[in-house]
Amino acid sequence: MRNEGYISPATQARIRDTSLLIAGNGLGSSTAICAARMGFRKFVLIDGDTVDAHNLNRQFFDFDDIGTPKAEALKKHILRINPEAQVEAIVANLDKANAAELVGKVDIIFDTIDFLDLEAILSLHTAAKGLQRPIFTALSIGQGAGVLYFPADASGSLTEIIAHDVAQASTEGDASYSNVFGKIMARIGAHLDPQVVEQVRRALTIMEDGRPCPASQLAVGSFTVAALAVSMMTDLLAGLPVPQSPNIVVHSFRNHVTKLIDISTDAPA
């Protein structure tokens, strides 16, 4: 295939045989499609949502998918790229009840549930650490993205990194996603584009009233998530060094800069 020269035959074989869990098939759709084109053939997809018209500005669906469960729509698109791919589509929300079972099915986890369900994401990361599976967590960040990698043998976990934020939020009597995520973003905001900080602040303010997350997202962000995540996964399978937690790899096309940001500290890089 046309990957030759950039990806060795041995690495391409590992890509072919490696199974991926895509937890969250909205933002995760870009990475799944990129991974399928890179040669990944084994996928477990989970998402309880359906495709809506407002998803089409950034997620890898089309108009005919509107009203279809995202997991089933994404499976269709993967199979159109490679009819021989093995794709399990689960139309359900990832939660603490199914996280360990899902992690046990695959070799690598790709998580894009964006802290929207804090209990679910922490259950997923706890299961990944317990079963020693590498996990990549991605965020769309305006005209860019960030990817955080936890190795299979990671000494720390996302749960441990944000434990102080969760404890502080609980002490305040508000352990909601918006409060916890707000603390994380406040800690790393100095590293991000001002436009991103303003949009996140606006979204979190609205969510404090209990309304759904209204955060704006761009196609550029989805494409960046896919490029970063699949490149990092490929390097992992090639045995090359990959930046790992607590450092998140952030690339911005607003200013064409790539940074490593330590999410466990608020000290500017």
C-alpha cells in the first residue's frame, strides 16, 4: 500500500492486527476514519448518540446519516473504506458498568468523551490502567487539538492527575463536569489560544445552569485530533518514543505551534 516508505512492513502488520476501542464516535469519527485508511482493521465503537445536522461541520458523517446512531454510521463508513475490516458497533453510552469489559476486548483505547461524563471517563481510565492497556485521550481545541497518552504501564492515571481538582470541586459542593473541567482549563489556559479560552469559558458558564454543552468546534480541530492521535498510535506500534502523561501534545493552527503542556501543573512552559 501507499504507506510504504513511511511505515515499515513490520509496523504495518502490527497496525493491521491491533484492535482499537473508539469511545465516543463523534469526535472519535475522524480518528477512526484516519486509522482505517492507515490500515487498522479491528474496531470496537461505542456511542449512545445519533447523528444530528449540527455534527456535520466537524464529524465524519454525511447528510444521509442524520438520525442514525453514530456507532452504526461510523461502522458503515469504515466498511466502505475496507470491507474486510472487523467492526463491532455498540449503541450505548460508555459507563462504569461496561468500561472494563470494553477495555478487555482491545489493544488500544481512544477516548474522546471529553470529560462530559466524568464518572464514565474515570472508569475507562481506571480499567485501562488495571488491564494495562494504552489509552489516548483527545480534545478538539479550536483550530487545533490536544492528545494525552497513558502507556500500558503508566505510573499515573488521569484519575490521579485530576484527583485534586475533583476533591476541590467536591469540597465546594459541586463535583460537576463543568466545575472540574473548568479547574483543569484554568490551569492550562495560559498555554492555549485566547480564542479557545474565551469559548471554553462561555460554554462552562452556560453549563453551570444545567444546559447541554454548547461548545463550538471546528473541522480543523477534528482533523487535527485524527492526525495527532493516529501518528502517536503508529509511533507506539513502531517502538518509537511517544510523549506521555502528564504532558499533552497540543497543536494550534491558529499560530502554527506545537507544545507539550503538563496538565498536572499551572506553571507556564
